[in-house]
Amino acid sequence: MDNLFHPFKLNDTLTLKNRILMAPLTRCMADDNLVPTQAMADYYARRADAGLIISEATIIRADGQGYPNTPGLFSSAQIQGWRKVTDAVHDKGGKIFAQLWHTGRVAHPHFFGGEYVLAPSAIAVEGTVPRMRELVYTLPKEASKKEIAKLVEDYSQAAANAIDAGFDGVEIHGANGYLIDQFLHHASNIRTDEYGQSPENMARFPLAVVDAISNRIGAERTALRVSPGAYFNMGTDAKDREVFDYFLAELENRQLAFLHLGIFDDSMTFDYLGGTASSYLRTHYSKTLVGVGGYTPESGSQAITEGKFDLLAIGRPFIANPDYVAKVKAGEPLVEYSDAMLGTLV
């Protein structure tokens, strides 16, 4: 497994000390103003041996919130709270990206006192809000062109705020059935204007966000997470393949820090992708790719050796093992993750 511990040059700006990334893990532990706490700073600092930490998903503005106590990056207090986190990670020799998030139709007005949530189309997601089962998802409002332009602007501002907070870069959350991903799938996007129907139109808003952030903070500090296979908060549609074929070809022409698969289990296969989501991405994207989804150190190392992806993101095992990298390198046994660990930041 030596290849996991070799430094990896993302670009002329950023070199990682190893190929193991800490995947974004929503913990719902910010304070009531969505400000990161000292406990969060300590939590991330203990995991600074990762080649790169990707923060828990962090909302770009108030109406992007879909879960309780998820941190933001739109107020001065939130920026200062994150500065304590990034300083703590950097003091331990680590690097950290902020994952920028708007949940779209998975948001709930309860959290921000609004009248509605925004989405590509007026199609509700079924069910209730996790951790707050009394909240039933609402019918979203189809975002107007003016509202879409403001969203692009607010993503860009959140990226600038992340740099002000000391982050080394940002990962745009374009996966897992949230706002950006909702534009890319036919089950959630039935628009008939320039943001719907065709691959070019459905990718227009996601690419606008990528370009606005890249122009604001530099493409070398901008990454993206994507879910070409619909599997979470999203129905499947074989026509999605055409959308992602186009979208990935456009991303190939950009110089992003990396592209990151968004999936819980990469053994899942999708008929319309011709297999796993990671193999589909590798076929259509030749630049730095991050694999994730149930890999062990051994299977992840083997996948890197075989060229299936370049970097390995680890999720829940990092919750159970703050010293994950050191344990793997030393061949020590790992503590098994359990949901009971979600109650505290250790």
C-alpha cells in the first residue's frame, strides 16, 4: 500500500503529503448561528495527517440549509469560526478544502424562516428531514433566471469567504441530489428554458458555478464532486447519461484541482453508465480523479495502482479513527465505525 503514502502534486499551487483524503462528513455540530465551534476545530486538527481534509458540507447562504446545525460560510462570524478550524489544521501540517453546499429542494423553510425553497423545477423530494422527522419536505419554487444568476454570485462569494477563512481551496458539492446535481438529472429538472431539456442546457448552471469560482479563487483551488448515477434523493433516468457525457467533456477542458465521485458504495452499478460510477468517470475524465465509496486501504491502493482513480477519499472510518493514516501506515487494526459515534466529535 506504499502508493497511498506518496506525495501527490495536484498542481503548481498544491501538493498533498499523501493520497488519502478525508471525505466530507456532515456532523450537524455547528452552533445555532451555524458557526463552527472549538470542538470542530479540535476534531479536524486530529485528522490533519490526511493528505487533504474536505470539510463537512457548508452552506453558501441561509436558504441552502436542509439539516440542523450545519455550518455556513456567509456571515463574518462563520468565517471567523472556520478560521479557527483552518488554523488548527495548518498548525498540524494539514491541508483543508471547504465543501460548498446548497441543498436546493432538500432545504426546508423551517431553518431560515422563508416562504419556499429553490430548485430547478417545482418537484418535491419525498419524505421528511433527517434528525427532524416532523418536517415534511415542501414543494420547491422553480428558480427564476434572476435567482439562478444570484445563486452563481453567492457560490462565488462563498468561495472567496472560504479563502478568507484560511481554506486551501474549495470543493463544490455538485453531487448526492443537492442543488447542482438537481439541474443535471431529468427526474428533478423539467425546465423548458435554457436551463433544461438538453445536456447543454442542464449543465449550464453547474458550469457557471464552476467558472465563477475558478475565476474568483483560481481553478487550481477549485474542485467538484459529482454523482453521475442517481442514487440519493433522486430518481433514475437513462437520459442522464447524455447530460454527464457532455458535462464531463466540458470539465475536461478546465483545469480543476480534482473531480470527486459522490457515492456511498462504489460497488453499485448503473445500467445507463455501463457499470460503476467510478469507471464511468475514469472513461470520460482523464485528469485527477478521487475515488470513494466503501474502499479499504488495500482495495483503494489497488484501484490507484490500476489507474481507476488517483486519490482515495475515506469517510466513516475517519470518524472512528482520527489517526486513520498513521494506523494504516503502521498496519494497526482500525476501530470499526458505528452510528453511535455520530453523537460526539472525537
